[in-house]
Amino acid sequence: MHKRWVLKPEGDPEKVTSLAKVLGVVPALAELLAQRDVHTYDEARAFFRPEMSNLHDPFLMKDMDKAVGRIIKAIENKEKILVYGDYDVDGTTAVALVYTFLKEIGHNQLDFYIPDRYAEGYGISFKSVDFAADNGFGLVIALDCGIKAIEKVAKGREKGIDYIICDHHRPGDTLPQAVAVLDAKRADCPYPFKELSGCGVGFKLIQALAATRDIPFSTINKYLDLVVVSIASDIVPITGENRILAYYGLKLLNQSPRPGFEAILKFSNINRKPEFSETVAGNGFLNGNDGDPEEFIFSRELSISDLVFLLGPRINAAGRIESGRNSVELLICETHEKAEQIGQQINDFNTTRRDLDSTTTDMAMDAIKTLPRLQNARTTVVYNKDWHKGVIGIVASRLIESYYRPTIVLTQSNGLITGSARSIKDFDIYDAIDECSELLEHFGGHKYAAGLSMKPENLEAFISKFESVAERMITEDMLTPEVEIDLEINLNEIDQKFIRVLKQFAPFGPGNMSPVFKTTGVIDNGYGRIVGKNHLKLTIGHLEKKSDPLPAIAFQLGDHYPYISTGRPFDICYHIEENEWNGKKTVQLNIKDIKIPTPEEA
């Protein structure tokens, strides 16, 4: 698939030069910092060394005082509290966090509830309201959902149930009549950081509870592993407060993961590094060294990417295939024996999920090729009543990889057509769906991902209107995938100090993506080859500039091999990675795209 290369604009040369001098780094690294709104030594220190003390006061969040007051009242009166959450990673980690905290501070009148994806659907369900009433729960704490549950909360109030909503999705015009609605995206909420995950909102709640009950902040640090997994899996920006939470959450995962995460890691292809050192060599804070690997074959630290592709899918698999309650049970269990037992079950769910994902993707691809309305469309909307509801979101993402346009995959559940939507860069799919809301029973989500449901008789009208909205909003350029390039550099700029500082830009994610570099006029050393399914394994050097050759991998770019094998120059954009094997570290370029000169340029 052809991609557009877009080079980020350069920063103010004087500011970049000044920052490079004060930090003692090359201008290229200072340029990367400037792109991230880091312009001074103090800002750089805060970026490279996040501090827990810079977390915001949780009571800045609208209704936090009401939420804390109601929970304390429930604890004092020994009321039954139901901790409620969505069935995905964000919801189940949030439930595990709040449930465990309340239990550990001594409240035993407690249970948790994860709705069934198929029988109840997303968010607070009427079935759960009846469950809470029938079992004597006076308070429900809803996490990662509830911001649009107007009717359900109203029904709960009629039955004598109070709700505390802890959500991070966009509110509608009306808020539910809960005791407290914690959502930084509320128009009237002054909380400084608007991009917390659902589990992040849960963490702010227990932070406020801990402060009110004089519980040392250090005692809630152990929940940050749950928070970072939610941040990674829900694809929220890793900036501001999320960067702090993710930074320390990753440390915890690499040092001492809870039994549930340890069990999941055993089924992945990577093991954590057992120790992480903050040792600082010399006076500069950019010279920190990591601890040496000890007992694991794969000894690099877990990254945000590992959480997205290794941990997240397995935790999600329980809710997709059976019940998200299994994931919570895994995350709250205290023994390794029980964790391994549940972990095996969840890994089996993940295997089933992968098979369903593959089959459904193939069927959806066939539909795209054969449906006349999709041949020149701005959007992809595909429907099959027999597709498994648990994988349609994954399939939507897969389809965008092959057909780069806003995508909605729909199936049927409980008499309604229900689906998952995924988007492309700069297209707000939530807003587009909102324009079709008169045809929907329910919808919710974010700029780039959403869920929706509708009556079957509205399907064709929805497809038509959604396409017309997209035709109005999408330009031709938006339908070509974009590679955003941070900097153009020469290969000889990549030395050990450059890599050491670059590593400290992590954790990487939305808002702080791993830098993409561009280098022109490179050649392979002549031993390049195709490996696996159309991947390239190369050793890259400059045609004219002196530099040590660097190993490189280029996934799904094997079609360029006939040209590259001739020894002629080409351009690359890439990430710089550091691999470690048996204690030896090597640099590798992970090539994202290759440009071959046109006949006119050659």
C-alpha cells in the first residue's frame, strides 16, 4: 500500500541549539524534545524523570468529594458495594483496582460485576440493576462506562441504589442522575488532564480515598501495573499524567508483576527483566543505566507495545469468548497456583479468539471485494448476522490495514445489529456516527474507536448516511496512509549515546510515539534476503557517507527486493531499536517504509 511521507516541521533553531547545549546532546535529540513541547532543562528533567509528586490533586475532578463521601458512608454503614466495569481491558483492570483497594482497607460487603458482552452488551445494563437490587447493594461504582446510562441509573434510583460513575468517554447532552459523575471530559469539570483511561479514573478515586483516610500514597503504588496496562490497551495519549502513571506502572511490571500478569507472560514470547536500576552515572540525568539481565533468555524490559500485543489481547479474550469476570479473577488472585490455572484458561480463550478473528477477517475481505457499494466508497461497512461479536472490533482494525478507510463491522445480537467502528488519521468517527444518531439505539466511544447498535430495519439508511457524512469530511489525501517522520538523519549519527538518550523517551505511545527517522541514499550490503512472509532482512549502509552498516528488518516490504538486490540506492524511514541476546546488545533499524527512486530521479 502506497504511503505518504510527511516530515514534521522544524522547531525554532535558536531554542533547539540552546536546549542541545544545556543538555549536552546532539541537535537531533533536542529537535525531538522540542517536538514534544520540551524546551528547557527543567522540562527535559520532568520528561525524562517523571515524578509522582506531579500527579494532579484528585479533588480537582468534579464530584470527587461527593464520590468519596458516599463511599465512606457506605463503608461506615457496612453497605454492600458493587464494583461494576466494562468487559474489556480498561474495564476489568479498573474493577480489579477498585475492588482490591476497598477489600484491603477492610470493607468486606463487596462484590464485582462484569456484564455479558452478548446478553447485556456494553455499559450498565438493566439486568445488572435488577441484580444489584435483588442482592441488596446500596451503592454501585461503575468504571469505564456509565456516562450515557441515563435510563439505567434512573431505574437504579427507583430501586434505592446509588451510582458513582467513573468514566472517560465523551458525555452526551445529559448526565446520568448519579451521586457523582467522575469524567474529566465533562464540560464543567476543571480537572487539568482530560485523557485518563477508565482505570486511570479509578486510580484517582482511590487516591482521593487514600488521602481522606490518611493512607500513605506509597501504599497505592502497587496498583500502577493495572493502570499502565489499561493506558496501553485503551490507546490513550501517553502524555501528561498518563506518562507518569505509565512510567511507574511499567517499572512495577518489570520488577514485580502481580501473579495474574506473571501467568499471562508465561504464555507470551517474552519474559520480563527481573531488575531495573535507576543508577545515574555522572552528574547528567540522561546517563542512567539499566540493570543487567539475570535469569531470563529474553531479557529486555516490557514496553507499552508488549502490553498492547501480548497482555491486552489475552485479558480481552475472556470477555470476547466467555466472560470478563475471568479476567478480573485473574487480576485479583493472590497465589501463583490459582493465577496459572486461570491464565491457562484465558490463553485458551485467546487461541479461540485468534481463530475466530482470522475466519471473520477472511469473510469480511471477501465481502469488500464483492459488494458493489464498497468499490468506490469512502468507508467500509460490512455486516453478517453470524459473525462473532467478540472479534468484530479486531476485524475492523484488520480491514483498515488493507483498505485504509473508516470501517464499521456489524453483526447481530439480541435482536439488534451491533458493531464496532475504527477510524483513520484525522477522521473523527464518533462525530460521524453522532450525525447518524437518529438511526441508532445506542453509540459511544472516542475519536478513533466507537461502538453502536441499531434496529435491523435501519441498517441500509445508516450505511447510506454514514457514507455521505464521510464523503463530506474526508479528502483524497486522508485515504492514503501517512508516515509521520520526526527527523531526517544520517546513519553515522546513530551512536551509543544517541541510543541511550533515545531509549529514555519511552514509554512510547499516542502523543509520544517512538520517533521515525528518514535516511536517503542507503544501500544493502549485498546479502539482503526475503525472510518469512515477504519480510526483508537487510544490512544498511550509506552509498556515499561513511558509517558502520546496521542490520535492518522491513516487515511486509519484500516486494522491493528485486530493486534493492541490484545495489542501487533507496530511501528508508524507520524506528531505531535495541535488541539484547545473551547479554549482548545490538542496534537494529525497523523499517516502516521504503521509497525507490522513480526513473526520472534515478
